[in-house]
Amino acid sequence: MKRLLASICLAITSLLLASSAISQTTAPTCNAAAQEKKLAGAAKTSFLKKCEREATEKCEAVATERKLAGAAKNSNVKKCVKEVVGE
């Protein structure tokens, strides 16, 4: 019984570590990309607007694909765009 419990704990720990490693290798945010490109002023504003618009389109498509509607869709899209655009 103890071996089974230890095996389950090890499997769960392995899954958690793998999922955290995957989430850390995501694409850079729009703000990070703008900083990397050393954009400033109007160029930065234009880049961020375009990036946010594209993110909104993609996030809405994903929400529609997941068959979300109403407040759930709005919340999901808002969260998704915030993750893509960054702080």
C-alpha cells in the first residue's frame, strides 16, 4: 500500500513539474517583444495596438471553438488577451 501511494505521489509530482516547464516556454508577450525590438513612442503604440488586436481575434476564435458564450466567453477572452499582451 505504501509503495502504491509513493508511486502515485511521484507521478503527480512529475506531471506538475512537466506542466510548469511547458508554461515557462511560452512565446514572449507583446510588451516583451516591443522592448526586445527597442520600440518607443508611436512605433511602440502602433505595434502594441496591432498585437492586441491580433490577440483578441485569436482568443475569440479559441473561445468560440470551446463553445463559450456570454460572461464566460468575455472573461476567457479578457484573460487570454492579458496573457498575450503582458503587463
